[in-house]
Amino acid sequence: MSKKKLLMVLGPTEIEENIRQLGALPQVYNRTPEFSSLMKRINKNLQYLFKTKNPVFTLSCSGTGAMEAAVTNTLSPGDKVLIINGGTFGERWVKICKKHKLKVKEIKLRYGKAINPTIIENLIKKDKQIKAVFTTHNETSTGVLTDIKTIGKIVHKTKAILIVDAISSIGVEPLEMDQWHCDVVITSSQKALALPPGLAFISFSPKVWKYVKKARLRTFYFDAFDYLKNWKRGQTPFTPSISLIFQLDVRLQKVKKIGLQQIQNKYKLQTNMLRSGIKALGLKLAGERPANCVTGVWAPKKIDASKIVKIMSKKHGISIAPSPGILKTRLFRIGNFGDIDQKDIIRTISSLEKILTQLGCSVIPQKSAVTKALIKKRY
């Protein structure tokens, strides 16, 4: 195996060399005018990323920390919430809310199914006690994309707030916080932003601050009022991950320069190439309404999907993701995040063909599958 190792998982992702090198810069003192100027530039570019006029706060934590911050800043014990649970990360919303003694009404979806927004509309019309609707824009455990735009219109007509986990979608999929009436949106650094893990981001709509004032779950570290006060002066309440801040600044400037639409088009093209090649190998894709950043693939009958994942890593140097839970032996997932290009897509398809042949699966010759992917590149 001579080629470099390649991350085709759902995070962490491949990082550009110049961004990696920024992580080795000397540390600086963060309570200075210079650092505040840097943070103000970051704050402005985060608003561009979120498509919002609202403040976007930078947290030094994982995406799950931002999920908990969304809960603790807006609700109180005993409040009723509606959660769309389409997989592992919908389930995480459930666990966080139950941990904080909220009354959870759960819509549990079958694997690979997308929520029909009408179901949400009917439920919140019937139950006026629902204070918040939680959903996941891209459920990476299944690859299903949720129709946030339609759900936003529905929830906006009520007193409830819409809380969106956009950890694996912002930057890859269109999401407009203000135009789509999202009340809380969170994301993190290690997905489409193509940065190391360690930073998360959260934004609140004007509607939410009434909830924040009444919330009895607010914690010391994640107190939104503390973040707002510091945001205004280009600071964070506590010492941030300074090396990651340097990397974030440069990455966001590049995103702004290239343009979100252009970046999203790149991911869409690469995903279309990948899926075309996979289909040409005779494999079936999983999930309805699939996102551009993750492709679920059913393993051929009598072939263990987890073996494909292991061989891909050990023999070909490519990390792909196993499926969680009971589908571990039946399904694998390929990510499309970070600093990867069309050559990486072709390499992945080629390696997959070799593995299937090794495992005794009759597949279309590799050249045909790669050709299919290259043809798809044109469209």
C-alpha cells in the first residue's frame, strides 16, 4: 500500500496542508485587541456560513456539546418537546432531552426514511404544549436529508421553536437559517469545514431569547447570555482552542472567497460521481432523500459489510464508515467531506471493485465503473 491514507468517513475529514500547518503556530494571548479583531472577522464569516444576521457563537467543544447547549439554554425541566428521530443523532437528541428531565414526544422513523413534514404539522396543532421541535438536517447514520425549509415554515407559525442539528450539513447542503425560520442551528468544525475536531458553533434567532430568559437548565459553561456579551466585543467567555481559531479564520476566509454555492456544487458533483460508480458495480444505495455528504451502500448478499470496511482500510488505506447497530454487517457508508477531490472518488470506486472481487462477488469490471463515474463528472 503506497498511496497515502484517505479519510472517506463522516468526520473527521481530510484537511488541507496549509490549514494543518496553522495548528503548529505559536500560541498567543487571547485577551488582546488583535485577537478580538480576529474573532470579529470569524464571527462575520460564520454569519455568512449560517446565512443569518444573528450572532453565531464559537464553543470549544464537540458538536454534542453544542447540542446540549441548545437544550440547556432554551428549556426547563418538565417542558414538552417533539423530536424527529431518524437514526443515531436523532436518538442523541432524545438522550440529551431525557437527561435534562424534559417530556419527550418522539417520532421514530424506519431506517432510511425521511420525515413527512405534515406529520409534524398535525402533531404541533394537536398539542399546544410542545415548546420545541428537534431535528437533524442530515442524519449521517442513514444519509437521509430532512426538509428543513418546509418544517421551518410549519413551526414558525406556532409558539414553538425549531432546533436544527446541522453538524454534517452546513457547507455541503443549502441551509439558510433566517430564510428557513430556523430558531437554533448548530454545527461543528470537523465536517464540511474540513478542520480538526474541537470547535462547535451555535446561533439563536430573536424568537429564542425569550426562551433563554426563562430557561432553568442554563449551565455555567454554555450560558448564552455570557456568550452574547463576549461576542459583542470579539471574545469568548473562556479560553478558546487558539490553534483551531487560527485554522478556522483561514478556512472561513477561503469559504467566503470561493462561495458557498460553488463549494456545495463541488460536493454534489463528487457524490454523483461516487454513486454512479457504485451503481455500475451492481450495488444498491440506501436511504430516501439522500444528502450530498454521505452515501449508504448495501453490501451484496452473503458478504459482510464490516469486512469491506476492514479490507478497505488495511489493504487500500481508505477509511470508510461501518453502519451502526444491527446493520453493521449489511451496510457501509462513504463520506464526502473535507479536502477530497475527484481523484479520491475514483480511487475509492476502484478499491471497492477490487475488494468485491476478492470476496467472491461478481461485479462489473472496474474500468466500466470508473468510466461511469467519469461520465457523471460532466453533468
